[in-house]
Amino acid sequence: MKHYSLLDLAPVNEGDTPAIAFANAADLARHAEDWGYQRYWLAEHHNMAGIASAATSLVIGHVASKTKSIRVGSGGVMLPNHSPLVIAEQFGTLESLYPGRIDLGVGRAPGSDMTTARALRRNLESNPDRFLEDVSELQSFFEPVGANQSVQAVPGGGLEIPIWILGSSLFGAQVAAAMGLPFAFASHFAPDALLSAIDVYRSRFRPSASLSQPHLMIGVNFFAADTEEEARKLFTSLQIQFTNLFRGSPGKLQPPNDSMEDYWSPSERAGVGHALQYAVVGTADTAGEKMQKLLDTTGADEVMFTAQIFDHEARLKSFQIAAHVASKLIS
């Protein structure tokens, strides 16, 4: 592993507002910068009361303005929701404001339910199956502007903004490999295709002008505290969130429970456990052992930690422990 990074969903706690979530995001980013994190990414989700990063580029700008050196970006922008030109203009603006610090991770999921997707796009003519073409068009807007180029991104043309492909299946791995781009796999919520996607990405990778060899990032839910019991309790907020998603009733992030047994059914427990099977929960010592096993299994070049922890101070402490653990595993 070469780097460790952080994915933030700007969680909105029960009883809080998005304004508090944004303040917490900036505070967490400042600490992450001090703790040696390489990147701080935010994700596009819509119509979800517990996630405040829907206007992803705006929140990226907010976080970048409150930090000095950490790379800030999207993990990711859901490209079928937007025209490539609009995204090129937005991230060209960010790169112009914060040069050398902006990442652009893109995915093809809607980041919402289909009803919300229709509200976002007004129609569904934006085809997720055109994802590769959309990424190519996006790349073209960052190339030096040609003499006879009729449409250009201003700002955007000629700027070097790293593009990452995000995925939770083999499709993203195939796109990243074919285009010679870094690949981030969403193992923090979609574990099933992880090892197959890694094999596809590495075996089919074709070097490009931007990347000479594969660069794999994996997502890891990381919940750490002074004791195993405390870490497991912190983890229940995420377990509750996933249970509610399975029930079709997402909401704000809930405080942790002492026990989940009275909250979920046996089938919900099995489903959530499967989705979160790569989560790392424990003390610094036990978390380090689990992370080492995961790195041995995947050979990841970079780990992106994420955690839906209700109490902000406990969240800071968990990410600090994550940085401590990861720094020891860097080779």
C-alpha cells in the first residue's frame, strides 16, 4: 500500500442539519490533512436525508477552502446525471481555484432511486451504458484546446485533473483497464465482485498517457476505539443505516445501539453482514491485523477509509487510529 485516503458522505445526524454536516466535514478534513491522508473525497447521493453531499463539487470547494495541501475530490460524481461538459467546467473551476489538489472520481450509478433519477435528468435519455463514451468526452475537455475546437470547457481545457473510475462490479474494472485509469472499488458496500474485479483490472490494464501501471484503491469501513466493545457499538450506526436501506426507509444517521438484536430480523442481519463483510472494527491492534489480511488478499495500492459514526469526536478518533494503522502498513 502506498497511500491511505478518506471518503466522507457528509453524514447528517438525527437532530442535526446539513450545515452541521458541512462544518464537521471541514473539521475532519483539517485533521485528515494533519494525519497524513492523501485524499479527501465526497460522494454524490440524492434524495437521502442522511447524506449532505448531493451538490458534490460545491462541498469539494468548501472542504478545499478549509485545508491547505490534501487532495480533495469526488468519490464520485455519477456521470450519467450530468453532461461531461458541465462536470469539466465544475472541476476545471475547482482545479483553477486549488491547483494540484483536485481529483475527479466518476461512476455510472444514479446515486439515487429511479424516481429521483428522473427528477435529476428530466428524462432518461442519459444512458449509463454510454459511460465509457462519456468518460472519453470528459477527458477530451481537459486536453489542450485545439485551434478549431468549437466547444471547450472554460476553465478546464489544458488542465491536468486525475480521473478515477469508480465501480462495484466488473464493468468499472473493464473501463478503468481499457482506458488506463486508476480504479477505486466500492468494497465498503459491494463486496461480491471485489476479487474478480481486481483480476480483471490488473490483467487487462492498458498503459495510458496518465498511468503506466494499474493503481487500485479499495474502500474500507473502519470503526476503531479504545476497546472492542466501544468499536462494535460505534459500528451499529452503520448497521442501522444499512438495515433501513434494505427496508426502503433511509433517513438521518442514527445514534449507536448497545445491541442490534432487537432492531433487525435474522434475514436483515445476514444481508447487512454480507454487505459489510470487509468492515474493520476493533482496537488499533486488532484493526491492524484485519487490515494486513485485507491488503494481503487484495494487494491494494491505496485504501480509502470511510465511517458513518454518529459522534463527531468518536469519528475523529477512529480516523486518527486508521491513519496510525495505515502508516505502519505503507510499503
